[in-house]
Amino acid sequence: MTLELLNKTTNELQADILIEFLNAETLETHAKKEALEIQGFSASQDSVCALFESGLIVCGIEDYGDESLRSAATQVINALRKTNFKTAKLSQYYLKNVSALVEGFILGSYRFDAYKSKTDNMNLETLTFAASNFNDDALEFAQLEEAFTSALIISTATNFTRTLVNTTPEDMTPLGLADVAMSIATENALTCEVLDEKELENEGMNAILSVGRASRHESCLIQLSYIPENPIKTISLIGKGLTYDSGGLSLKPAASMVGMKMDKAGACAVLGILKAVSELKLPIEVHGFIGAAENMVDGSAYKPDDVLVAKNGTTIEVRNTDAEGRLVLADTLCYAQEKVQADYLFDYATLTGACMVALGAYTTGMMGHSNHLKHTFLKGSAKSGEMVGSLPFNRHLKKMIKSEVADISNIGNKPYGGAITAALFLDNFITEDMKQKWLHFDIAGPAYTDSPWDCNPFGGTGAGVRMSVKFIQSLSAVK
Ligand code: BES
Ligand code: ZN
Ligand code: ZN
């Protein structure tokens, strides 16, 4: 399906069907009120009603805000999926929320069917946004077009991330992720470097190597960089790329293992962000660093009681091999800080089940030392459609990862505050000068879903992409 924005009125546009969003108030004065009400339509949020003979499909909304319109657009596009209409149009009336609408239509219509013998393709080919009232004011139309194009790029990158997350562990191995990074680099003129196991060894990255040792797939570290001319700021993004997390010898129970192909979602988000930022040609230098490995079991597996020496020399007592993400991130964070002197250092990881307990499955957990930076991020990403909640550090939780045998333990000594103790573990690999520039995003909850919500169908959601690109865009605006 193609989305287009034209400087025309809905009347001037030829299309099989017109889409409208109505709340209780706008339903009252609508020309088709009676016909809609006869079908039981009362404009409740997300309820769809079609008057196909009149060429009209409507969806109820609570209000004309982003949240309501994004969700309603998803419902409409899914209703149209079941029809044979080829073209649809949308009036200019809703265009102050143009980004939310693009997201609703593009993200809401996404399906992952790479492994299905029969696919349920959309018949709808073109959806046109009519933007005629911007006619008088050339500048406003230009701004609208910019917002439209930007939302399209971000939504497409989010769907790209979803597909990577949804790909099976056999089809998306650590080196498979490296191939994807290489092809993004070729398509968008970025640079890409991949460190194989031999090179990881030379770099002293024993933590990554230990996690990946029992896998038939080689571990690697991927660096993908977008370097524009005269960048305003530099930002490093670190992604957890566990192409499968069986738990290792601290094996996950059968039911918890299903879906653990999503443990690479942090890495996939970083790839999606780089794709979007480079397509948007933002004046920010962005470096992605991905620690990629598979956490498996065999005779060579790393084990509870092992002591690992990370890249920065910190010794880590392994007490649970299922707390592997923080080990991979430890080495990757050290490497990223050695390679690039950045203004911001963000990491993305499906790190803890505890984060879902704390915030629910829809919200990303944000952690870091700087309240100012957390605030700046929340402000910059506010209209992204993603939800982010801050979890606070404290000195008592920090003591929970002390170890009797090594510098630190890879799990806390009590079962509470697990999202924060994981972040405090990572803090050991952040250099003094970067402490105030670092944010950790635990996306374990929102990265994957087994029941659709908002504009997310089953599977990978692309969590992290929209909020981060919006934040990077907000940096570009401050000149
Ligand atoms: N990848 C998991 C975290 C996770 C759990 C992501 C559920 C998505 C859904 C991570 O590697 C893990 O297993 N964490 C453990 C840590 C524990 C052993 C301290 C967890 O959360 O149970
Ligand atoms: Zn794990
Ligand atoms: Zn994991």
C-alpha cells in the first residue's frame, strides 16, 4: 500500500472509499448519522462502521488527539484489508495529526508472513491524504509534507525492525545481523565494521565470547556508523543482539523460551534507527554498536560459578547464565566508549522480565544517572507514540550485585528491583566522563507482543525506533 499526500480536496480526488473519524459530537451533525446509527455505530473509540454503497468508512474516536487517531487508523486499515477496494482517501480535517495517522496506517497494516504458505495481501493500493486547505499557505503545506515524509520514513524503518525481530533464530544469526548491517550501509552510504570471534578475543571481550560459546553460530560485534558533514552532535547507540536466549545452563522453562528470538530486539532497533536517521539525512553523527551472540547449551557452555573478565578488566561472577544480556552489553559498552567520544550514549535491550513487572508490558523502562538527560529525552520523544517510564537508581540496590568472589555478580541477591539492578550492573562499564550522558532502555515489555495493541500486530513491534528517531530529530532542531 502506498500513502500519498496531495494538495487537493477530497472532492477533487477519485477514490473507491472515503475514511472519516468521528466522535460523539461530530457524529451528531454528520450527514449519514441515521444510516450509521442504524448499524449500531455510536462513535466509541476503535469501532468501525462502513457504508459501502455510499463509499464511506468511519471509525469512532474519543477525541482528535494522536493516541485516538493512531489507534483508529489501525482499525480502519484492518477493516479495509477484508475488502476489495483499491483506493481510499482521507480529508484534510485530521492532518494536524499527520504523523499519528501515517503510523496508524503503516504500522497497523504490517503483517509478518515470511513463513506462511498462503499470504493475506492487502487489496488497497493507494491511500491519499487530501491537503487542500493548505493551498493558501505554501509554507504550511511544505511543513505538512515534511512531517508526512518523515513519519513515512520512521514507520517504514519501524516495520523493518519488526521483520528482523520476527525472523527465526536459524535465519537471523549473529552474523546474519552483521549481513543486515552491511546491506543498510551499502544502501544508505554508511560505514560498517564487523569483529569476528578472533577479533573479539584480541579485544579482550571475554564476556560476549563466553555467552556465545555453546552456540554453533559465531558471535560478533557490529559497528554501523552514519557520519554526515558538520554534525551538530554525536550519539552512540548500543544494542543487545541475542539471536536466541534459551537461558543457557540456567535453562528457561519451556513456556518462557517461546518467543526468545525477540531477544535481539535492541540490536534490531539500533539498525532501524540508523536506517531512519540516514534516510532523513539528520545532521547528527550516529554510531550503532551491536553485541551479537546466541545463548545456548552444550558441553562448552559458560556456567554459574564461572568468573569472566570483561573488556575493561572488571571481573564478573556468573550466578545465572540467563542474565546474559548484561554480559554482552558490558563488553559492547566498553568497546563503543573506546571507539567514539559521544555526546550521548544510549543502550537498548530486552534485558529483564522485572521491567515488565514494574511498568507493564507496554512501556519502556528508562534508567540513568542524569535526571536532566532523562527529562530531555522524554521531551524530545514525547510525540513518538511510544511510552517510556523512568525507574530510579539508589545506593541500596547497587549493593545487591556485590559478589564474594569477583568484582560484581551478574544477578542481584534478592528478587526485587531486577530492572534497576541490571542497569546498575551496566553502570560498571560506563566510564566516569560518560555517566551523565548515558541512558539505558529496557524494552523487554514493549518489544514483542502476542496480542495486538495500538498499532502493533502480533510479534515484534519495533520498540525504540520511533522514540529515538524523534529524540534525534529534536537535537537537529536545536542549532
Ligand atoms: N532476555 C531475558 C529478559 C526477557 C524476559 C525479555 C522476558 C523479554 C521477556 C533476559 O536475558 C533474562 O533472561 N533475564 C532474566 C534475569 C534474571 C536471571 C536475573 C529475567 O528477567 O528473568
Ligand atoms: Zn536471559
Ligand atoms: Zn536475554
